[in-house]
Amino acid sequence: MLWQTVGNSPSLEMSADIYPKVSLLEERLKFWRIEIVRCLDKPTFLSQLAAKDVFNEDEKSRLYDIYQNRTATEAGEAVLDSFGRSSAPNKWMSFLNALEQEELVYVKSLLEEDNVGSEKDRLRGRKLIRLFGPELEKTINPIDIISSLVSKKAITEVDRDEVLNLCHTKSRLYGIMCLLRRMQSQLRPREWYYEFLRALRDNDYTSECELLEPDFLECPHMFDPENVCETPTDGVKEQQTDPDPVHEDDAVQSDEDELDSDSEYKDDFQRARKVVVMARTGILIRQQADRFKQILPNYNTKFISGGEDESTMLHVFVKDADILCFTPKILVNNLENGNIPSLAVFSLLIFDECHHTKGSGAYGELARLYLTEKFDRVAGLPQIVGLTASIGVGNAKNEEDAVEYITKVCATLDVKRLSTVERCRTSFEKHVNTPKEDTIKMTVRVKDPCRNVLIQNMIKTEDILNDICFSVCEPDIIDVLDKRPRERGTIAYYGWTIQIDKTAKRFVHDPETNETKEEAERRSKFTDQEKELFENFKELQKDLTKKSRDVDAANPNVEIICDQLTKMFQEKGPESRAMVFVKARATCLALGDLLDKRLVYKARCLYGQKKIGSMNGMSQEEQTEVLERFKEGRFKIIVCTSVAIEGIDVPDCNIVINYNYSGDEITKIQMRGRSRTHDASTVTLGNEKLVEKDMVNVYKANLMYKAMDTFKKMDAHELEHKLYLYQKEEVRKQINKTDLLEAMRNRQSSDDMEILCVKCMKYICHVSSMRVLSGSQHFVITEEFPEKADRKPHKRPERYFGLDKKEKMSCKRCGQDWGIVAQGLGYDIFVFKIGGILFRQEDIDKIQDFQKWGLAPKMIDCTLDEIPKLLAYQNRQK
């Protein structure tokens, strides 16, 4: 563990010259309020202040009651609030004296010292104790270590007495819980954590000590607060001190030697302004990039697609581009792999459809990374602008909760102003149309023969699946099987079938066979159950074909859509444009095909890029072509999934139909916004449940507008305080998440896991035989590997990261796509993609499927110069 050395500024003198520094103390109290409140967990501090006449007896009694009857946090908050209102002379001198007498060294340092360490250092011990708390509470007897902690002033004698009393009157568990909490209040974080580790070591709790810090027993000096060396082997290297926690102007960059090339890289970026424009979907950000190129031709606008290799090498384009347009995940990935050293590289970040920042997606990740850098005092962070037509209210039921939700969104984006059209509202309303809205209830079919046939076939398939799973007796499959949604034929049910498919693929294999792909293709690969399933499917096709000719099988709601579109085109003219929104991709494809055949106006489909089950997604180029042809009028109707709800610019669209698409108030506003012309109309065709949900959405949309007005009238100081509290909480979540993932990866890395083909489960290599080039290219170095892969020329050969992408590689046994073969320095580099492989822990035979490399076991980094040594076997083969 690398601790950062903290520089100390002169302490405040306890004399009259404190008064010029009162403003600084107040700022620091405000900045560190959460930390200070956490440490004021005993009423003895209150007694100290009362003894110095900071509080009168009545106020002391009131505050003492809060300590007795409410939480320690509420009591600490109340003490600070009362202290702020106190008009006692020299109250700050009394406050600092009280801290000293209570031995609250950490709190005193927060107020007096300029540099108190980084957020990571301050929270490390606390987070690890929270993470491993259950194990510590089971094994540690507080009586064994409490004397050691008292002697080092990690806890006070009052704390000791309370812990011992809890052990005797309640149980050891209550005592250790109290001890773990109280010892985090007195000393500075590095100090109490070091003393706790020493107390564990000195009292024969070595396994608990290793659980927290595996290196402590061998190298305790690495954790000593007095130690300034970085590692036990790297020699002594002085660290840069942290910036002042109050004055941002004094913030400095970290040690130039530590940044290496990043220092020069960041300097190059800071010579010019760099603007980043982001949207969550490829089709929307491409539209934005085209608009910037058109409106700002004198600036270099660079569009970067997520499907291209250039998305992993963002730093190559930053120096020359003025405006960069991409999806937010591209920036997240480049920050993670180190290609972009900091968000301070940019001067402006624009979040289009910024209401998604509150979630756990890429926008949320970026916002939390920004806040982490802000609280680490990184200099030169960019301004943030969020754009949305509907900020939303989440689960709020009233105006107060809605205001709180909006405040949290603003805190995540680090914005203090909510800008809406006010002064020119009348003019604005003349140019922005509010479409006419109608609702049509769906017809409930008494008979649905096709659906009945499908449901019966689902039940039959489930029975076969049950027989297979319980005969195989794989707990993972059985666990997924037990989670079948109650209602068949729903979106949830479809998602469940995909999960079953993914889970089953991990276990359906024959590890004994060594046949090639060609040999496997020559033999029949169907088991008896698969043959039964196939016969059932053929019968299902026959039944559905036969039933579809039945009059009762026709879907009356599709007829309503056809009639409604025909009617609206007749009313609004043949140059109208219609967008029909549906929930599922299968519905989109079926309805689009039907409308194209039934109506005189041509129809096309528009849906997402991701492959879902057996249905491939649309490429970005296909999506863009559909939109362009729709705008040009080559076809007049597009049937869309959610990909087209937000931000898509179709100026001539004057018909919007919602076909049983249930969303929230944001969806309601965004879908309505797709119809822009003055004669525009919106029709909702839904069942009774959707119609009721739509009424709720209207209420929540109005609630949002009221809450926005309330937010804009909020007192500036109150707002700033709330934003600060919410931001601190977001930073804590981000640090906890990062540390937890790091701990998981470290534990996985201690076992040299096997890497298997995701499809046929063929052994490929061990994790120890993998290397990572440029932070993102994971390749195998074993001499045996080339014989396991098929290779064929790549359709789009190009150069990236100093490598030439030449070929695609796949599993020789089953044909599964594994990644690419690149060439660098004359060597073949076999680069894997994470979706083509699985990881198996041999000792417990556990198989894991990681969605991204950042979650997979750690692999050894290397440079391009090391390639000749790592792949020397290729010279022998040549």
C-alpha cells in the first residue's frame, strides 16, 4: 500500500491572532462537516463546550437529549448547528481547546492543517474494516487488543470503559462493534489504522491482520505514518503534498516523475480548448456531430464510433480536434485504460439527455469520476453542461421528493443552475408546438389461438428443460430455472430464456472429445432431447401457419393501427411522417413488415445495435440510412424501439403512435417531442394498465415542472450545502466500488485461472500466459496457442496502437470468434476479446463470465519493446 506523505502547515496560535483566521476555520468546518460529525459521537465533547460557556445550560440539555434519544450523527449535526448560532466570545478558541482536551486529533487537524492527505488514504482503513467487518467481528475479542489501542491513544479511556462494559453486560460482539467504530474518531486515519494493525499483530491476530493487509506482517514500515518511502524496494522517494482543502487556486499537479509521459501529454492538451459532446446512442451522437460540422465549419469536429478500433485510442485524436463527439462509454473506457489521464484534459463536457446521469450507466460513471477528481483537487477540471427536455422526478410522489431528486441529478453533474426558457417563453411557445394527444384503448381479444399454441409449446419446452437440468444437476442452471417469471410471453420471460441459454452454454460440452470443427460438422450433434425440441418446433410452425388463416387469429389492434395511420395520412397529407413506438424488437420487425405490405406508404424498422438472443442489431450505418431516407420521404413510416425516443431530430414528423409502450414521465415527454410540426398529433394505443400509467406520467411531468421552479428559487447557501453532501456520498460510493472491484480482482489473480472458449469450453491457456499491451490489448504468449486458432484475413485491416490489424482468429474446434491477429515488430500478436472466453477456477471448478476486462483477473502489463522477448518462439518456428 502506498501512503501519501502529508505536509503540515503551522498550527493556529491560541491567541488573539486567531480572529483573522476565523473565516478559514468556518470554511474548513463546512468542507469537512461530514467527517467532523462522524467523530463527534460522544456527549463529552458537548460538556467541554458547555464548560467554556459556548452553550448555556438549556442548550446543553437539549443537545444531550439528542445524544441520548437519537443517532450520534443527528447529535453531531445538532452540536455544529448550535455552535454556528452561538454568539459566545472566542468560541473558536474554545472549540479547538475542547477538541484537544477530548484528544480528537483528527478533527483538529482537519481544521488547522492545510494538507490532510488524499481521499483514498483517508478512507482506506475505514473501507477495509467495513468490507471485512463480519469476519473481524466473529473472531476478535476486544479485551485482547484494547490496552494496546489505549496506550497509543487510538481510543480514549472513556471508550475503553464503554467497550468493556458492553462486553460484560451484553456480549463480545457488541464490544468489538463499538471498538471498531470508536477507534476511527481520535487519531488521523493513517495513524489509527496503523495502530490497529499493530495491535492485531502483537496479540496473535495474524490471520485477521493478513485479511486486511497481506503485506503488513512482512513490511509493516510501508504502513507507518512516519514513513515517507513509496515501496520497500524502490528506495526513498518524496511525494508531492496535497493541495489546500479550501483554496482551489493553490491546487497543484502530482509529481512530474510519477506522470511520466502524461505530464507532457496534458500540457499539450491544455494549450487549446477541447470540447466533448456526448450522447448515449450512436445514431444520436452521429446526428450531433454532423450538425456541429455544418454550423461550426471553422472548427475541427471529430466523430468517433464505438464500433471502431479508434474508440480505444481517443488520445490520438484529442490533440488535433476542437470538438469530439462520441458516446460516453468511449470516454469511460479511455479513462480506465489510461489513454486519457484525467478529465482535466478537456475544457467543456456536454451531456446530451443528461437525465441519465442519475443511473448506473456510462453517464453516471463519468459523473462520479469527475466528482472524485474534484474532491482530489485536480486542477483545471472542465465545465459541465447538461441538456435535457425532461430531467424527471424518479420515484417521487410529491413536490418535496421531486425537488430532492432534481437536486441529486444536479449534484451528480456538479451544476448549480437550472436554465429554462423564462424571459422569452411567449416567443418560444410560438415556435415549439405542443401536439394534440389522443388515447385509444386496445381491444382485448376473447380468443387468441396463436398465443394459446405458443404458451402450450413454452410449457412443453420447459418440461423438457426441467428434465435435462435435474439430470445434469448443475446448481447454476437450476437457480436460473427457478427464477422463471410467472407470466409467459412477456419481456421478462424473454429475458429469462436468454439467461437460460447463456448459463446452459457453460455446461453443455464434452471435455473428453478432441474432434476438430470439421469432424464435428460431419456427425449428427443432436441429442435425443434436442431432436424432441426440434420436432416440437416444426409442429409449432405448422400449427401457427394453420391458425394464422383463422379469422379469430387476427390481431384487432394491428388493424386499429393500420386504420389510424391511413386516417391520419388522409387528414395531414401524403408528405406526412409517422413514427410508431413499440417495446420489443420482435414486435418492431413484425409490425414494420406488416405495415409495409398493408399500407400504400412504405415502412421501415429502427432498433438498437446490440444483439439480443438470435436477433442481430442494426449497425450505426444502417440506423443512419433509415433516418436519412425517412427525412427525405423515401418512406413515410418508421416503427421504432426506445432507440429513437430521445433526441432524434426529424423535423417533418407530425404523427407519433405509442403502441402499448409503457414508460415513465421522461418517456412521455421525449416521445411527444418527436412530433415537431404545428399540425402534429400523438396517439397512445394501450391496454387499461398502460392508460392508467400514462395518467400517472402526466401527473409526474407536471410535478417535475413545479419542482424545477422550486429548485430555481432555493436559497443559494442551502443549495450549495445540499449539493456538497450529495456529492460526497457519490464519491464515497465510487471509491467503495473501485476498492471492492480491486479486491475481487486481486483475490482472483492469486489463483492462476484457466481461460476457456466460451462456446465449446476448450482450454486455451492460463491467465499467467496472458499479457496486456497499451492497457487494453490482451494477448496470449504461449507457443502452443497458434495451433488452437483458425485465422482468416480481416475485412478492415488498419493500424492502431503501433500494431497492424491483419486477421480474425476463431476457435479451431467450434468456430467461436476469439478476436484478432495483429502484427507488431514482425511478430503475430493474438489479441482476445472478452466476449469470446470464460475463466475457470480449477480448485473449485467454478466458471466465470466477465463482461469487461476491468472485472477479469489481473494480467501482467507489457510494452511493445518487450514483444520480441515474449514471442521469441515465433523466431524458432520461422
